[in-house]
Amino acid sequence: MKDSGTNRRRHGALGQGAFTLLELLVVIGIIAVLISITLPAMKGLGRSATNKGATRQLVEDLRLARQVALRNRSTVYVVFTP
């Protein structure tokens, strides 16, 4: 039986398989979908950490204001500036 060379062209000279263009496009599509799902969630994590830090700072400032007011027996104001 004569070898037509079709098998060699499809799988390479050493019999190593390769991915088809369609397979690569499907994988790229799946990766794109996963990235589009996870990026908004990651952005929310950063904002959440920033909010926690700001909340922690506010609590510390209010505690300090209370301590100063009690120590000096005076009114202390906490002012928020933009």
C-alpha cells in the first residue's frame, strides 16, 4: 500500500499533533469570557479594601476626639473636609 503523505502533513513528520485554528479560537474565547467575568469582581475587592481602611481611620479619629474631649472636659468637633 502506498503512503500518500496525508497523514504526515496532518500530524507532522514526527507524528506530533498540533492544535487547529478552531480549537485555539475556542480556548481564546473561553479565556475572554472568564476575564470579563472576573475583572469586575476584582475591581470591587479594591474598593472594598479602600472603604474598610477609610472606616477604620474614621473610627480612630472619633475615638481620639472623644479622648481629647474627656481629658480636657470640652467640646471637640470632628470636621469632614472634601
